[in-house]
Amino acid sequence: MTGLVSCLFLLAQTFISLDQALEIALSENVAVKIADKEIERSEYAKKGTYAALFPQIDASGGFQRTIEKQVMYMDFDMSSIMPGGGAPGGEGESSENKNNGMEVGRWNSFSAGVSASMPLVNAQLWESLKISGQDVELAVEKARSSRLEMVSQVKNAYYSVLLAKEAAKVYKEVYDNALLNYETTQMRHEAQKASDLELARAATSLANAIPNMYDSQNAISLSLWQLKAVMGISLDEDIDVVGQIYDYAQDMSVLYSDDELSLENNSTLKQLAIQAEQLASGIKAQQYAYLPSLGVAFVYNYSAMANDFVFSEYKWTPYSYVGLSLSIPIFSGGKRLNNVRSAKIQASELELQRQNTERQLSIAIRQNLNTMETSINSFQAADKALEAAQKAYDITAEAYAVGSSTMTDVNDAQLALVQAKMSAVQSIYSYLSAKTSLEQTLGNDFLSE
């Protein structure tokens, strides 16, 4: 765990802001770490591809044990080269020399040496190196996409904690009000100013408020676990968030310029653009397969042959050469042509995919903006309704305390107040969630901010 995280968690319980949660997640989130490893892997793969430009040097060694020696036959009389022999190939050639051959070679054969080769002119190889560099760019952009996704997850989880805490606060107030009303009703019942039915209704309201209060507290724990999970820290860490969801109400706005709504920084479109460059390079690489290639090679070997294993008496013979090799493609049964056609079709498919993706992203932007605008209008209406509902409840509760209203009136006013409060905080949460989704779509980077 990084020093930042260690320092933050020295206390028994740590309160963290949204920016701190994002900073921790950027260093501890598993998806981000995997993306960084992928960049490192792509860098090594790129270096491995560039190694094809350098000489490839190999050492070799071998041993052969002959089982059956080769036999060499000659069409002349061996006696002709012997003292007193006859004319070669004449009628006097003996049938023994004619039918028997001569064994050649030795039983043991040893060889050792080095070889080196290097391409001098290979357009297809050079173009493939460009594709390897684009692989690194694609890995970097995928890592940025993982960070954008992680930022959205952390923000949504953080806002969920704030929403759960506000809901718990509302249901705690409901419980407190229900308890106060029950105590008031009980005193009035003891003074014979409230009926048994009113006391029963007050007790029922109090009993109904208890499960909601516990459920809301449990929702806080669940949302905190989710926040810890996306941050990449242990679920046993005792953390809490700072602030309230109402703190974000004053910043609710949908005022964006055309430049701010541009998809220029969208990670998906950037990845498709890099893939398009790769396919363009792939088409060139397939076309370059028609061009000749030139390479250089060097070989230096030592070999020895013997019938025994007395290495000190072996006579080692060197053999070496250096040369150029020119390869001119002539005919491959249409393989190169079909490869080019296939690569061009793949590029056309990617372009159609890019157009469709851009269209879907434009729709997502409009949906998020509409959701944000609707949430703002809903919050403004809910805020006014909340003020009226709170006033109505206070009046009803005071009237009930003096016997001017019934428990039913109190319950109705309480329900209206709860609905107004939950509608207000839900509107803020919907706005924040839509804004987070919009920022991810636009490719707004937390680090650049």
C-alpha cells in the first residue's frame, strides 16, 4: 500500500473526501494496475519486434554416428590404376570390381560453428515495426479508459454513500417524530384525551419506523463496502466520507459549450482511431509483400570425421562463407492479393463501427444532459415541496399535541415530508450520476483536472 494510503489509515476511523478517494483508487485499484502492466508488456513486445532489425547470431553443434556407410560405385576397372592392370573399361574388367563398391566416410562426425543473418531491405518488416509502436499507443489509451471507468465507479460509489447517509438521516427523523408522537399520545391517553385507536396508530407508526431506520443504516454499510472495493482497499478499513449530498446542489447546472461537449477525448473513439491506423499499416504491410527483400548471412563452421573418440588426434576443418540473399516474390496462388483484400474489408468494418459508436455516444451525451436538466427541475420542485411539507408537518404535530388534529393527519403529513426529502436527495443523486456518466463519455481525465 502506498504512503498516501498508509498515512490516511493511521487513525481508528478516517474521513476521506472525494478527491482523496480518487487518488487512492488511482494507485490501489486492481483494474488500473492491470492496465499499467499491459502497457509494460506492450513496451517489451515492441522492443522484441525491433530486435528483428539487428543481426541474429546463433551457435550450433552436432554429432552423427554412422550406422551404415555410403557405398560409392565406379564404372572403370580398379585394376587399371593398379600395377599390371588392364585398360579401363575394357572387356578384361573383373566382375568383382564391377559388382562391389567402395565405402566412403567415417563412423563419427562432429561439427560446431556460428551463423549470423540480418535483413538489409525488407519493407514488410519495417511496416510491421510501426504496428508494434501503435500497439503501445493502444495499450496506453486502454489504460486511460480503465482510469476513466474507475473514476466513474468511485464517484458513483461515493455519491451512493452520501445518498444512503441522507436517507438514514431522514428515516431517523421519522423514527424520532414517531417516538415523540407516541409519547405524546400515551400521555394524552393516560389523561383520557386520546382514544385507544389513536394510541394503537401511534404505536404502529413507531413500529413501522424501526425497520426503515435499520435498513437505511445497513445501506450505508453496503455502500461503504462498495466504495472500498472500487478504491482497492481492504473492506476492514474503517473509513467514512465527508460532506453531504446537499453540498452539490448549488453546483447543479447544464451549461456546456460545444467545445466542452466534443467527443475528441472520448477513449473509445481514440482506441478505434489507433486501430484504424494499425489496419492502414497492415494493408501497407500486405502490399509490401510484393516487393523483393534482401538479406545478408555469414556462416563459420568447424567439422571433423573419425572412426574413434581420440579427440586430440582429430583434424578439424574450417568452413565459412558470407553472402547476400535476394528474394523476389513471383507467384503465391493469390495469397498476397487476398490478404490485401481482407485487410481492406476489415478497415471498412472498423470505419462502420466507428460511425455507429460515435452516433451512440452522441445519444448518450444528450440523454445525460436531459437527465441532468430533469434532475435540476425535479430538485427545484422538491425543494419547494419540502419547505411546504415541513411547515405542514410542524403545524399538524402542534395541532395534534393540543388535540386539534388526529394521528391520521400526523401520519399523512409525515409521509408527505418524507417523500419531499427523498425526492430532493434523489434528484441530486440522479444529477450527479448523469454528470459522472457524461464526464466519462467526454473523456474528462481526473488527473488533468
